[in-house]
Amino acid sequence: MRQGKRLPSPALGVAALALFVALGGTVYAAKKAKVDGRTVKVKSLPGNRVKPHSIPANRLKPGVLQTAGGDQKGVLITGAEIDELSLGQVPNAAHAETADSAKSATDAQTALNAVNAITAQSVNGHEAGCLPGTQAFGGACWSSSSETAVSASAAANSCAVQGGELPEALQLAAFAQQPGVVIDGGDEWSSDITSYTGPGTFSVGIVSDAGVVASTGSTNAHKFRCVIPLLR
């Protein structure tokens, strides 16, 4: 007896339908699933699959950047190859440029002030310098030579007429040490009053040619020199 073609059994049909549904659900789930960095296996993506500028510099392994020839030694990376936004600030870089500018400005101003001080012809609108017969010392103009011997009062008056005054004893002793300065052998008046007993009766300090400070009566006659302010 010849047998005809066997029809699929109901069980086989149900099994095939179940397989089809299962496979279709997997494909649908794969399309809906989102893939992030946690689901990517390490070293599974080649470099040509990474979108440019998508990886910051701090995520790169040291030494992975190469030149076109593949040599990592002596590689110079230019700014065009680096995304500046991916780099942190270098310590103190924010102040480096302004610090250099500030130092240069300070040095320049100091130099300018020095030049102005050397070449200055006036101070506050007044000519600065010492008149003939005087020399600069201690920020003032001192008489280069002593004047005729007179009393202490007359010497003080003579200096006042010239717009100056008698020097203090220690100042005169210091001036006596300057090259070319000669204190009169008979001592010179200072402005120091060492004692006072009444009108016209007082002692005044004098300085010898050796720079020794002493005192004598104000009515005695001694030579003197005046100290005149630098501004004239």
C-alpha cells in the first residue's frame, strides 16, 4: 500500500510558531535597547569607530598618541591636535602673564624715575642745585669755605640773610670729614646752644679742624659757614 505525503503535526506547527515569535522578540529588544560605555567590552572598538573629539585627554592612556610613522619617542603634540577644553588649568598659569607684565612695568617705572632724578632741573617748580661757592652735602648746600670770624649771633644772622642757618655741631663734624673740606684752625660756630643763663649770655658749640665738638661763650669771635636749602 503506497503512503501519501505526511502533513505536519499540530505540535510541530505550534513549535515553529513559538520559535518565530521568540526570534522576533529578540530582534525587537535589540533595536530598542540603548548601548552605553558600560555595555561595551574593553578593547572591542577599533580607533576608526570612535567619533573625533568624543574622548577627553584625561581618558587616554599615556603613550597612546603617535605620529604618522607610529614612533612614540620624541613626539611633539601641537595645539591643533589637542582639544583645549579637555585640559585642566596649569597651576599658576592664570597669573603668569600678568605677573611678568607687572614686573616689567615696575622695572620700567623705576628706571624712568631714576632717569628723571638724574636729569631733573627743578623740584616742585623750583630750580634745584647749589649756588657757586657752596657744595652739596646731606641734602643741602654748604659753604665751601668759612667766613670771617664774628660772634655767634652775628654768624647766625649772616646765614639767615642768605636763606640758611648755622649747621648743627655733629653735622659740621661730619662735613669736616669730606674730601677737600678744611675747618678753620680757630674752630667754627655751630647752631648748638650748650648752656643759657640769660639774654646775651649763653654758650654755643664749636667744632675744631679735627672734628672735635666743644663750646665757648657766644660773644667770642669764630669763623662760620652756612647751610642753605637745596631749592633756590
